[in-house]
Amino acid sequence: QVQLVESGGGLVQPGGSLTLSCTASGFAFIRNSMRWYRQAPGKERELVAGINVPGSNTSYSDSVKGRFTISRDNVKNTLYLQMNSLKPGDTAMYYCNVLYRGVNYWGQGTQVIVSS
């Protein structure tokens, strides 16, 4: 079955950096676009970044553009999110996502807290 396992979250000071990872299994990772979402307390889940199959095309929400970088390793079946210049507003649970055979799959999430 499809499994997505995120890791790499934690507590970081404003201006700091974190790299999130998402290890995928149960489907052909190399043939599927992938996305990172986040959900802050009391807010709806929002799309943060997406990457296409070969990894040559990426997209970002306006709130993270220029600060976050999405990438993938199709050999390791792993999705990454490099987050720089973190702000308190980036505090959220971060989820990786794949739409596979018409079904949205999510990991359990990894918590990012940006605070001094």
C-alpha cells in the first residue's frame, strides 16, 4: 500500500533553516508528481510546493517562494523540502502528498515550529 513518511521537523529560531524529507513506498515514485502541504492550528491545509515527475518543474505558494526549495531523489524514493529564512508564520504541520490512481495520500506529518 501507499506509504508516505515525513521527517526532519523541529523547533527552529526565526531566520533558521530546516530540511524536511518524505520517504515514499507502495507506488512508482518516479512516475508521480509530488507535493508538500502544511496546516497551521485553526487554519486550512494549504499547498506549499509541488514538483513534477523528472523534477525539472517546480511551483511554490507566494508565501514561501524564494525561501523554500522542493526537490526529489528518484533513486531513494524521497521528496525533500529545504526551508530557509524561516518565519513564525511558517509554523505548521507539514505533509507530503501524492495523488495516485485518483486517491490523495498523505503522510502522518512532521511538525515545524519557528519561535525564539
